[in-house]
Amino acid sequence: MNKEDVSGLAGLFSGSIANILDFLLIHKGFDYSKTEIAENAGVGYKTLFDNWDKLKRYGLVKETRTIGRATLYTINHDSPIVKALKKSQHEIMFYDAEIVAQEQVEKGIVLELNREKVKV
């Protein structure tokens, strides 16, 4: 099976795309050039370039403005996929925090574990 045959989550979320989306989700509210996205996401520019059409096709990124010759982009908060990713990201963060808290409880470092729901 080659890369073009992969669909669903595996097709969308290669390691590089996951790194790019993770960066953009964490730094929501800001816009970046493609070069800045590549540098901050820890991927090469060629890797970003190779995956950029897929990010746009799925509506995950959107153009915000142009400064000189640089076009800036941000995560597309209106995308149903991005909304689901944000919710999943928060759930994963809560899960990770619960694991750490439980480990602390087991070591006797904290007394109780309390999870509050946060609106996404």
C-alpha cells in the first residue's frame, strides 16, 4: 500500500501532519508563515510543503493576511474536523493530567483527584 492509498485517520494524521496541527492548535489565535509553521512544528519546509495541500483540502488551515510577500495562516476554527480535534486534544490533556495526579496520589504526594469539565 502506498501513501495515496491510505485514507481516514492514518491518511490525515501522519507524524508530520500531527506535529503541524498540534503546533497550530496550541498556538491558536496567532497566524504564521509557512516557514514559521515548519520551524515551530519541528518539520522541514519540504515536509510542510508536501502536506500543505492536504491540510487545505480538509479545511484545517486558512489564510489570514499577507505581510509583504509572506502569506500568514492559522488553524481553521470553523472546520468540523478542527472542532473535533480541539475536543479530543482537551480530553487527552485531561487524561494525561489524571494519570499524573493518580501517580502522585499513589506516592502520597496529593490527597485527592478531582476532574472538572471544561467547555471546548
